[in-house]
Amino acid sequence: MLKRRSGARQTQVARATKTSGQPKKEQSSRAFGTVDLSPFPAKWSAFGKLLLVLLVTTLFHLAGIYLFGSGFLLTRLELDTRNNCSTWRPEGVPPIEANITGQGCWHAPRYNRAVLIILDALRFDFTVYNETLAHQASKSGDNSSIPYYINKLPILHRILETEPEHGLLFRVRADPPTTTLQRLKALTTGTLPTFVDAGSNFFGQVIGEDNIIEQFTRTGRRVVFMGDDTWDNMYPNAMNESYPYPSLEVWDLHTVDNGILQHLQPTLQREPKDWDLLIAHFLGVDHAGHRYGPAHPAMAEKLTQMNAVLTNIFQEVDDETVVFVIGDHGMDAKGDHGGDSENEINAGLFMYSKRPLTDASAAVELNSYLRDLNATDFGSDDPFVFLQGHRTMPQIDFVPTISMLLGIPIPFGNLGTLIPECFFVPTLDLSGKSMDYGRNLLEAMRINAQQVHHYITEYSQQRLAAKLAIRDLKELFDSAEMAYARLSTNNNDAAVTSADLKDVYRRYVTFTRRTLVAARKIWARFDVPLIVLGSVAVTLAFASVVVYAKVHWASDVSPMYSVIGLGAISGILLVATGGVRKWLVSLEDTGDSALNPYHETAFAISAGVLGTYLLSTLVQCCYRMTKRGVSAIISTNTLLGLFLLALHTLVAASDSFTIHEDAVTVYLLQAFGFINLLWSFGLDSDTARDSLVKYSLIFMILTRISQFSTICREEQHPYCIPTFNATPHTSVASPSAAVLLFLMVPIVALAIRKVMKASDNAESTGKILPGIFIPIGMIVSAVYWAFDTIDNHHILSGSKWDMAAVKFWWARVGFLAISTTCLFVWTSDPNCLGVDVIPSAAVNALGVTNNASGGKTVCFLGIPNAVGASYFVFLSVVYMILTMFQKPMGGIMLGVGFLQIICLLEMLHIWRDKSSKKRNADIAHGPEVPVSVSTSTSLLSSPQSMPAPIPAPLQGSVVQKEQENADWTFLYLVALYLLSSRFYFATGHQTTLSTIQWDIGYVGVKQLNWTISPLLVLLNTFAGNVLFALAAPLLAVWKRPLTRSTQDQVNRELGRAVLTYFGMVSATTVTATLFAGHFRRHLMVWRVFAPKFFFEALVLVVVDVILMIGVVGVWLPVNAYRDFLVKIKQLGIVR
């Protein structure tokens, strides 16, 4: 579709017609100029070749990442051994037939039943009553000074104050990663999670290890469950009764909790009691945190509801039932819980029984035990310490405690230590003999220690690394056993004192605690051979991308494919002969490597292909240098680009720079803008200088504005103040940000329109999409997020509007309709060209040589930027779609980033124009100069439109010009890549799990959709990476006329730009990989270096896919433009 002349063009033609009899030099300097409009050949093989190169290099990168990740992202060997009452018993425990009670297994049970209440994300400070704040509020009559999450569970405080022997409150520390599935796994097995396990939180995982659920059912007990359906995924068909509800609907605060309440009360009131373990997993607190953050009225409402639930439970249970109220993890100030901060790993554990849990008469002696433990060095970061009057312990201590209290075997893989308060009571052993306080605690602790010893002994038989640590542990255990034997010898001797019992107990506790510390070290034992193989593979892949972009893509020299094929065969032979494994023997820490033939094959093929490619290319380059000499001189532009890129990629070499990477990107971008500003003063053209100064200043101002949006890592406090959300302690958007999002709509829309008009491409699709559909799409997005902000702040809480339904249908209909419409319009007709017919006299007046003395001349508008403008419209559509899945502040920042892309395009064009023309010529911008060489084309119906061949003496200057353009493009590609990193942070993200905005997965869907929701989260998380990677091809084709003579050059520059940008991403991935491996023993490895590696690996894959889409996005306008040229030739408009 072609559009006739625009108003601006009519004005110019009228002006030219009036002065046709009075030509002036100024008019002739603004000549139309002619461009070759003969159809160029369809060289689609260049696009296919580029796509293939991207695909192959990505596969090699993924092979290296897989190898490295297999050795770096730790996994723990799971043993399927089960503890059993009859098949294995701790030493000294009588056989089942000798048990007088007939109910116990290893230890006499204190209770017959247990109620396990899991309040998801019950942070420890939610359970502690702050009397100071309560007194102040009571005195002033104002409760606003009390945070929404404080003093909302007064039932716990009342029991601790009025019935201290019936309740116990502890702070329990959850081992990261603190995702729900990993914590539930730990709470039922007593094991520790590993970093790589976090991914299974979203896909479920059947527990294959021994656990308390199996132990209950195997001993004939009945288990009733209700709540989070994660339990059903972990233990399918294991419950006698199950009432699961969907767990990942984080915007739904009530469905799961209300579903539990329908079944909880009737189950508690059953007579007779047909259950032995009742599990109720509430999710409302966790979802309130995810949606609003803890500092929100919704959190107060949910905690108050839970207080009523707990009050009712405590009233309903009988004397034979013990109640556990526990949080699986905590939450940070935004309600997230990846495990990065203390608030995320500190949860509450409250125990209640109508029968006293502790004996008040033994309180003094119990405290002496606890003080003794507190003074003992266990070499652990989770000691028995006091905090606000409450003890701290590992969360997995719950597992042996509930097992021993109810008389079931402790799960085989448990590493927890039983809670002493629960066993410092007199009781009968399984033989019916009476035991006093200290003896009961000691016997229970000995069983716990023997179970842990049995586990690590079995584990060390499977993993060589465990044998290195078990010697010291065995000495500790043997020492405790010998002390116990001496105590047993003097059992009837009055000389056995409380101090003796306490000493032996302390020895067993020391053993279990030291074992826990040793287990953490064993499972933090990296697979060095796999790390080395992966590091080598990703480095070779990065080097190959760089070399191919520099040597083979931009020249006629082809890689030596036969040599590369021999390299692949050699790699396979190396695996077959065991060469890889023999080489790795020389490395340290190889005895326990999980290296297998698949690993060896992946590395051998990667190293064989990439290594021979690099070596053969080196030979080719040496041969060419001997023939032609060394002529390559690195330009200032390239040096600056390399310097900025090196500084950014080396961020991964330091935990401090990685933590503050968001600030580093700002400094680097401001340096780029400032240097461009300084260089602009060296231009001879006043117009070019003024334009470059303007764009450089705008670029720097926009970079500074991007700092207004911050999201803070835990390590940045207290020097970082988050501004992305309404307050630092909530996860909802600010109303002012929602308003500013509306203001961004006209700013970005006018900027797009101005760019299109400046190059005479505001025609056809270039007029319809930027002028109508894209602004509508941005308004639709802004309205949705206004609805979301109104809903989250309860602004219309008293109205009859169902805001959730309004948001759902607005997103489902509005987002889908406008997105598909824009993409359909662009793919149907990507051309942004117009046609005009003007008097020939007007053409002559403008200085264009025209054979026709009279009549009309056909003018086509937008020809010089036909491909670039069309792709720019496509980029604008993608920007519009990305803003739909950004929260208000993120949408604002993405708009700022899009404006910076425009600045880069215009600055790059100025430098290219300056370097190619080498003359003092004005660069036309804006509608006031609608006719210029760079903005429009006059088509004359004569053979003179065919270009003349390039004379031989000028061919060298053409090559030099192409190299200068490549140098400028490289520098601006570096700036583009820095922007992608900057706006990853500016859109509300950090390289931590806790900053992922999971709630975006529910935009436009009523419930979690495993196809759509992950895609929406990816678009939100990597919006900056997607937008700026998609802009990389645009730098190569922006304002570059595509003709028969320039086709090969444009293709070369397109491929060079795409591969160079991919090489930059690869460089960052390589450094993140290498330094994560190097700092694997660093204190911050799991909080800084591992997440950095993980996110950079994901970015590599995302960018590769996006660059492939970008290549196809360039091919469509090129194809459409070629069809246009063929059509006008068939119509006889051009000969």
C-alpha cells in the first residue's frame, strides 16, 4: 500500500514551483538525488547462514554451560534406604516384642496424635509479641504506629504468658534456597536442599527419600492433609485423606485458606479420632506477602484470621495431641523469599499441648543444659543461641522431634537434632523402666545420634568425598559412645550425677551438630573436572563467535570445513580412547567426579570443532598477513568500545561490583555519552555538531532518569533505598507511577512519529502503526496498570466493581487484540513508503537533473531508509507489547530506554554521514527540510537511475568507508548492550531470585497457565535484554539505502552487528562462568556469583532467540522492498 503526498511534501513542492523560474544556489544544495531502483537479486542465503551460525554457536555455548552447571550447581545423592522398627534399631533399644507399651518404636511416645499447622512464610517476628509497641499504642490510643505484621498473633503470647509450660516458641533457620517445596522436603525428611533444587519448586517433585509421612503410614497411622497442593505432588497417594488446593495462585489470598477451614473443624471434632497426623498448610500469609508485601493491611487481616484459626485449634485438641505451628520460610520487605536475607530464612515454630510440654520444676536444670549448649562451639552458623528470649535452631530439628514424640522411626536421611525441651521430662522407657529428666533426654538424644551416624556411614560408601570428613565425626561419635558406656557401667552407682548425664548428652549433640556442618561442606564439594570442561567449552564458543564475525563473515574467506570435520572426528576418538578422562586425572579433587561418557562426548565434540576452527583460522590469518602485510589498525572508536565492554564484563570478578552492577552500568553509559559530547565539538558542520550535542545531552539525561527506579539487593542496605514500588516495604506500584505511565504515552508516541517523519517514512504502515495502533496499545497498557494500582490500594474498595474481573478481561481482550493487530498489519505490509507526483519544473528547481522538460515526475518517499524505518516500526510494536507486562515504574523506564535507542540511532547516523562525506554539509532533520539526499528520492523514468561501476582507484576508499562504519557500529553496539543491562535493573530486577516478579504470570489469566505464565514472567524479567537485543540489527540498516550495489555491504554489516552483539553477551557469560568457578569457595558464592552465572546463562539463550527473530524481522522488510521494486518495474514506472 502506497500513500500519496503528505502535507509537508505539498508545501515543499508548491514552494519549489513558485521559484522554478528563479533558481538559487541554496535550493540546488537541497537536491533530491537519485537512487538505483532496479530490483536486486534475492540473496536469502545470507539470512539463512546467519541464523544457522547463531543456532550452532548457541548449541556449543549450551554444551559448555551444561558441563559447568553439572559440576557447579550442586546436587545431593539421595539414598532410598528406609529406617524401620524391625529391620534396624539403634543399639540398646529392645526388640518390638519386648515393648511394654506396644506403641513405641525406638523411644516411648509422649503423644498419640499431632496437628501440623504450616503458615506459609510465617516470619519469626510475626510470632513475637512486642509489648513496647503495644503499650505505646494503648497509651496513645493510636495503633498506626504498630506495623501491620506485628502483634497480630496474640494467642501465642497469651499462652506463653499464662501457660508457659504448655507452649514453646523458637526461631528456626531455613537453609536456602527457601522455596516452598525445598522447605517442605526438609521438614519431612530432615535433609538439606541444594541450590539447583530451587527450580523444582514450580514443577513438583516426588520425594524419594525416607520421610515422616511414610513412617506414619508404614506404622499403621492415618494421615489427613488439607491445603497447598505441593504436598500431593511430593507424596502422591500417600495421604489417607487429602484436600489439596492450587498453590501458585499468588494473587488469591483466600481460596486455599477457606478450603482448609471447610474441612479443619469437622476433622478436629471427629469422634473417635480416625487420624494420627493432621496437616493443614495455609497460604494466605505467603500470598499477601507476594502481592502486597508485609507492610500492608491485607497482611494484618490475614494474620488476624490465622490467630482466630489457631485459637480454635488449641481449644479443640485433647491431651493426647501436640500441635506444631511452623513457617516454612520467612519473607523480605517485598514479600519474596529466595533465601538472600535473614528475614527470608528466619521462620517461627510454636508448639502447644494441653498436657504440659515442659516440667516447671525442672526449669532451672533445663536452663543449665541450654546454657552449656550455648557455650559449646559446634562450628555451625545455627547454634543454640537466644534471641529476644527465644532459642534459635535449624528448622530440620523439627523432624527428629516429632518422630520421637510420636514414637515413629526417625527418617533415614535426617540431620536434625531433637529439641531438648520436649524430652526433659520423666517417663518410662520401652521396657517399662522409669527414667528421670536427664536420663530421658540422654536416651532420646543417643537414638538421634545413632540414626545420624548410620546415615553418614551409608552415604560415605556411595560418595568418596564424604569419606574425607567422616573420620573426625567418627571420633566424636566414638567418644560419646564410650562416655555413655562408662555411664551405663555405673548405672546403679550413686556417683552418676546430673553433670555426668549432661556431659554425655553434650557429646552426642556436638556430634550431630558437627555432622550437619560437615554435610553442608560435603554437598558444597564442587565437581572440578566438570567445571574445567565447561569453562573451556564456553570460552572456545565465545572465541569462535568473535573470530567468525571478524574474519569469515565480513570477508570472502571460508572456514576450512574439512579441517573442522576432522576435529569433530578427533574429539569422538578422544572419548573412545579415554583421552579426556586421562587428561583430567592430573587435576585436583577428581576422585569423586560425576563425569560420565555424555559429559566427555559433549566436551570432546565442542573442543574438537571449535578448537580446530580457531587453529585453522589462525593459519589462514597468518597466511594472509604474509601475502598482504599487517594493515589492521584499531580505531579510537573500537578502543573505547573494548574498554567499556571490558569494564562491564569484568564486573563478575568482584562480589562488590556484582552487587552494585546497577550503578556500574550508569557510570559506563554516562562515560559513553560524555565522550560523544566531547567528540561532537570537533565536527565542522554546525548542524551536525548541534544535533550531536543535543542527542548526547538527552542520552545522558535519560540515563540519569533511569536511576530513579531502584530495587535493592539485601547486600546493598542501608545505602540503597528502593523506589520501584510504592514504599520500600511493599510490592505494589505507586499511584504516582501509574499516572506518570500515562504521561509517557504521548512522549514516546511523538518521538516515534518524529523519527518516521524525519526520514519521510511516515507513510503506509509507517503512518498507521505509529500514528494509531501503537499509541492505543500504550494507552491500553497504562489503563490496565491503573486498574491494578486501584485494586492493590483498595481505592474503590466500597464500589460494586469487581476489579479483578475488569483487569482480567481488559488484559485478555485489550492486550491480545492490539498486539495481534499490530503484528498482523506489519507482517502483511512492512513497507513504509509513499509515492508522489510533482511537476517536472519543480524537480528541476530543486536541482535534480531531469530529461523531461515538462509533464510530471514520480517521487517515492522514504526509499533511503526503507528497511531501517520498517524495522523501527517492528521494534516499536515489540516495545509496546513489552510495556504491557511491566509494572508502572518498569513501563516508564522501558519508555526511557526506547528514547535512548532513538538517540543512539541518530547519533550513529551523524557519525556515519560525517565519516563518509568528509565535507561540510548540513544533515537534515525534522519536517522543516523534507527534501534531502538522506530523506527522499526522486525517481526519473530514464536509464540514468542505474549506478555507474566503482572505478578501481576508489574501491579502496569504499572498503575504508565500510571499516569506519563498522568501527562506529561496534561502539554503539557496546552502548546498546550496556543499556540492556541498565534496564534489566531499572525495570525492577536484580540478579537474585527474590526480585523476580512472579505475579506478572497472572496478567490476563484466571489461574496459573504453564504455557502462558512462564512466558509472561520471562517477558517481564528480560524486557530490557529483549528490546535492546532486537535493536542491534537496526544499527546496521538504519538509513542505509538498499540497492543492487549496496546489498552485499548491508548484509555484511547486518551479520557483523548481530554476531558482535551476541559476542558481547557471550563475553559476559564467559566471565560470569569463569569467576563463579574460580570463587566457588568464596563466602558469597551462593548469594552473588552463582545467581550471576545463572542469570547470564539465561540471558545468553534469550538474546540468541531474540537475535534470530531480529534477523527474520530484517528479512521481511527487505523482501517486501524487493517486491516493491519488482512491481514498479513491471508497471513500467522505471526502466
